Amino acid sequence: MTTPLFSPTSRQASRPQLTPLSCHASGTRPRRGAGCLALLLAACTAGSPPPEQTAGTVSGVIEYRGQESGPLRVAVFSSFPPRGAPVAEVVIEDPVFPQAYAVHGVPPGRYFLLALVDTNVDDGDRYRPRVDPGGTYGAYRSPASITVETSGSASGIDLGLVAPAPGSPWDR
């Protein structure tokens, strides 16, 4: 189940998946590529994103050894500290740590991965470092960026959650 992370209006982008386009029908070959060009143009204008904009996936494992419980929220942001809605996100309702995750629908680009255990789902989707375990890929106070290639994935993006405490870079 996908629900918002850090922002009640955010949602994971849903993009149609591209399928391979064959230029050879019934064993015939098109002449001078005109048939392929027409099919490609029709596919691009019919609502499918061009191949260079096809979204990818960020995946890995999240570790947490604390006692707090709640849904695990994992989100991909285009900046750190995060501003606005995430680019893509996933919520795992009943995580068992170490917990594998996969965030789908991430367009090609450079991003930051943030995760938290939402200990009180009634207080909104914002990270509250005094009560919610949280973490980033890379160092907690200086996260590393992730690059998602065209139609690709960034795998092995593992992180550990930090127990709730004041003094987080997000504690404002």
C-alpha cells in the first residue's frame, strides 16, 4: 500500500511501462525505416514517455534495532534537506528488520533517500526526530546522493535508522 510520506498531498508517480517496439511484422522488413519511424512517433504521442524518460527503481535493505514500531516510510527526494513532496515513495505497513524495500517510479536523476518509522500515524506524515526513528543513505547529517539511470535501478542502497533523539538536521 502506498501512502504519502512527509506531505499529505504527495503520491508516487504512475507512468505507463514501455514495451519493446518491433519494426518487423510477419517476417517482413520495413523499407528505409519509414514504418519504424511512424510507429515510434505514434507510440510517443499516445501518452507513453519517450525511452529516455522511463522511470527506474531504488532498492535495498533498511536496518533498525530499536523498540519503536509503526509503518516504515521510504522516500526519494530531489534535495536535502527535503523540500516539498517526494519524487517517489513506498510504505511498508508492518516492517520486520532488516527490511527490504523497493521504491518504483523514480525518473532518471540525482536523489536522496530518506526513511522513517512512523510511530504515530495520526500526527501527519512529517518526520519527527524526537519520536520517529529515521535515517538517510550515507551519513545521517550529510547524506550521499543516489543516481538513477534511464530505465535503470539503483540497488544496494542500504541504510540504518537512528533512534529518536533531539538534534537531528530535521529537528526544527
